[in-house]
Amino acid sequence: MLSAKRKPVYVECVIAADIDKIWNHTQTPEKHEQWDLRFTHITYLPRKSQQEPQQFHYETRIGFGISISGTGQTRASVEENDGARLSALAFSSEERMSLIRTGGGYWKYVPYVPCVPCVSPAPQEDQALTKFLTRYDYKTRWGLVGAWLDRLLFRPLITWATAWSFDCLRLWLERELSPRISTKLSLIYTSILAVLVFIWIWHGLVPKWLYPEAGEQQVLELLGLFPGQEKAALRVAGTAEILMGLVLLFGQRYRWLYGIMTVMLVVLGVSALVGVPILLKAPFNPLTFNLAVAACCLVNWVLHPYVPMASRCVMREPRAVSNTPGKKKEGTKDAFNL
């Protein structure tokens, strides 16, 4: 019953590069292991002929000196009608620590022709675009516990890791930004994001909802705003700040959020100082605090285009591409069969 509702992992990403270039970066082990979070090392094993499936060995480090290894095989094919390529694979691990027991799927490389009015900015006339997508599924260990662990935690995590890796590959091919640099920028970006989310939620909850008498209420009284309704006004402002933190957390793919926050922080800081100049004497006053937070927003605004994000990829499998009888969805179970 549980396995019947399980959905395969599906991720797609449009990359401004031709199929040959993407193929090289995904089918060469030394390059593949650089951008894919799911693998630490990939080794192709010798084969007698090109017609045989390519056997490989993989290893994934999960931290604390622990690694999980497994084996697999892959086979490539080319569709003559549009030049699309397909790389089907099967994989398995004999290690009991590995939640994944066996699995299979494919990578597909499809020439992509966008609807130009729907694309912003419009691609250059000589720019090749490729839709790079994957669909795979696997069987788990540990019985019902493993099945529920997969559904609640592991499958969402590996879907995110796949999408993040695809966008990392896109940045490598489109901006020549190496995965190593992308990862470092992502750590900086994520650290700043976590701090910003914490600041917005903390300042909305603690000084405005829980302890308004600690200073926020007095500032409103000095400003002369909302006479007699300072506490209610603070709660409204606190709710807005909490929502701002949540919007930033779940809407981080939108770069303009950082621009809006930067302007808001500067305006609010200046307004508070003009209305109550004595605040400049406070240890953490609107001038120093708001400038520091605005600088963090500005840094993430600059980093945003260069940081891999899973949210830039499609992570939901589309419906059937045609109602024509016999027409299959893009990527079918046939691709699992080696």
C-alpha cells in the first residue's frame, strides 16, 4: 500500500549549452563527481566493447567518516528524430547501512526550443538550449521503517540534492563557475540567509509580541504614533516581521526580496533616528543594526545568481505530453530496463 503511492524522483533543468557539452560533464566520472551531491567518487570499470553496458562503482560520504558504496551499470542511446540522448542506468548497494537496496532510472538530454515571449530574458539566436532531466526510483531496506523513513525524509532530501546538483551543473556550464566555488558561495549565502530569517522572526516575536515593554513600546510612545494603541501596533508590526522571515525562507529563489528588504531597513532606520535622535546613544541602535542587516541583504542580492538552488529546477513530473493513443509520458519505464 505504501509502495503503491510512492512517486519516482523527477527533476528537470534547462541549460544554455548544447547536448555534447552537457553529455561530457555528466558522462565523465571525474566531472560528474564534482557537481553531483549524491556521489563522492565514481569509477568506471573496464569493458570489452562499446556495446556492453558500462559498469561503475560509486561511493558517497555521509559524514563522520562514514561512506556508502555500491555498483551500477549504464547504457546510452540516441533518438534519431530529434537528436535527444538517453542514458539509462541501474544501481544497487549491498551495504546494510544503505537505505537504497536497488534502483534504476535515466538521464535524458533533449534539444529545447522555448516559447520566446514566455522566456525572460530571451535567449540569444545562436544559443543552444538543452532540457536535462532525470527520473529514477529505488527499493528500500529496513521494512516498513525504511519505507516511512524514505517517504518522510530521504526521498524529499535526495530530490532536493538532485535538483541542487542540476543547478550547480547549469552554473558550471553557463557561467563557468566551478562546483567548488559554487559550493563555497552557497555556504556563505545559506549562512547569511539563516541569520536574516532568525533576525526577522526574533525581532517580530520577542520584543514586539512577548516583551514589548522592554523598549519597543517606549520608542513608539516617543514617536507619538498610535497613541494608546502602541501594543496593538507592535503586534501588527511583529506579525509582519515574522511573515517577512518566513517569506524569505521559503521564497529565497526571488532575488528582488533582498532588494526590498534593503530599502525597508534603510527607510525604517532613518525614520526611527529622525523621530527619536536619542536612539543613536543606544548600544544597538537603528543606525548600526539596520545598516548591518541591510549589508547582509545586499551581499545575498549580489550572490543570488551565482548560488545553486534546487528551486530553479522542476521537481514534479509533467502529465502526458499528448493525448494521442499509445503516446507515453516523457520518460517511461522502458528506460529502466538495461
